[in-house]
Amino acid sequence: MNLPDFMAYKDKFTQSAFVEKISHVAKRAGAKMVYAALILYYTLESDKVALKDKAMIIGALGYLISPLDVIPDAIPIAGLSDDLAVLIFVLHKVWGDVSEDAKQKAHDKLAQWFDEDELPQAEDLFKENPEDTPV
């Protein structure tokens, strides 16, 4: 079995590739997944985030835009579930580093791509309890 040449995909791992991928799958993926991806994306900009956490974020976002998936994105419903699981896992790991500014930027971008009635499903990433962890 031959593995694909991962370096052939290096040009896909850019800021514009991320935004393009998210905008193409936004409606199919749903507001919750897009919101998680955007929060991680904007958290990556912070200089207060540890290098190991940035590496996790880059890995999660890279997995999202990668054409290689455990469950191919073309499969209806299930195709994006592995991507969402990775995003939520990493978001949970770096939650302490997520700033209010990152949340707000993500929400503003989300509001551009989704109708108002679709936004509440993304809001359940945040709980109002003391643990305040995304799920």
C-alpha cells in the first residue's frame, strides 16, 4: 500500500484555503462545527497561546481542510463527524486560552454565513456553569 505524498497538499494549508473550505462546507457542516473551527482559527492568532496548543490547533484545522479523512467528507451526515470530533476535542483542550475576542470574531463571521435561526445551535458550545467547557 502506497501512502499519498502529503507534501503535495502543502499549498492547501493556508489561511485562504481554510476560509475557502469552511465557506464551502458551512451549510452542510452546520453552525456548531463552523463556530468551533473559527474559534480555534482566531485563537491561533493569540500570542498568549502556548506553542504546543498552537500545534494542536493547526493539526485540527489541517485535518479539517485536508482532502484525506478517516470518514470522507463526501459521505452525507457522517462525512464531517470525524472533523467535528477533532475540532471539539482540541477546543476542549485549549479552552483556557480562548479569549472573548476570538469568540466574538468567530461569532461575527458565523453571522455572515448563517441565518439567525441557525446560530443558536452554535451557542451551545458554551455553558453557563462554572466548568464553562465546550461540548
